[in-house]
Amino acid sequence: QTCMEELQRLGIKHLALLSGDNEKVVFALARSLGIAEYYAGMLPEQKVDAVHTLVSRYGSAAMVGDGINDAPALAASTVGIAMGVAGTDTALEAADIALMSDDLLKLPFLIHLARKTRIAIKTNICFAIAVKVLFIIMVFSGMANLWMAVAADTGTSLLVIFNGMRLIAVKDKTRRNHFQ
């Protein structure tokens, strides 16, 4: 499976290619990747305008780039992703995320991991707040004392940590599938 197929499988509905290269090269690349919308011969400020257009059209837009010419568009996007190894320092500074390899096949895994992380964070916050509210009510109603509330808070903290640590076990299945 290609990176584009994996992104679409993850629910990414629209892909666009923004490049400073000439029309023929960008057209051939877009066609080989299955990307319908492409822009060629773009200057950095034109990339920013294109990102703003995509954000207004779709509500959000992620931008992947590696050069100094991509830095303004990375900063203007909803999520800027810099390619770490070949990326310039300017692109890395402007981006929200830095991939520490130049492998675009890491993008689907990045999205998958980010979604799992968001679920874990929401779960942890809801669980911690629920336990705190429960013990506040129990302390004021006389069903629990302050030491029980402190123990519950410590236990909750440990459970939140262990739940977050489950993210370590998330594996990059897209990489494995690519070579099968």
C-alpha cells in the first residue's frame, strides 16, 4: 500500500500537492501519487495563500514540507509537519511536528498514534475528574475522609500514567504492510 492509500484509509479525504517545481514535474508526480489537486511553480507566499484557501474550504489542513520555502506555509497550516532529516532548521522551527526521517510512510502511523493519544488524554482527564468529584462529594457527605481522598488521588495518578504508557505498545502496522 502506498502512503496515499494509507492516508485515505485513515479518513483523509483530500490531498493536494504544493510545489515550487515546474508544471510538468509536479503534474507527473501528482498523477503518479493519485493526487487530483496540485499547484506548481509556487513561491512561499503563494503556498501560504493556498494553505489558507484549503483551510477555509475544508476547515483544517496539514502541510508537510522540508525546506525554507515551506516554512511560512507550515506555520499557516492547522498542523505543520516537517521532514526532519532533510528539513531545514527554519522548517523544523515553523512546524508543529518533526518527522525524524524522510519517510512519508511515517505519516499514516503519525496520524494513527495521534488519534490514539487524543483518546488516551480524554479518557485520562475524564477519569481523573470523575474520581476527584466523587471523592469531594464523599468527603463532604462524611462517607470518606481526607486520607482516603489523597489515596484515591494518588491511585488515579498512577492509573492515568499506566493508561498513557499503553501508547508505547502502539506499533507501526503500515510499515509492515508496505513490505508484504
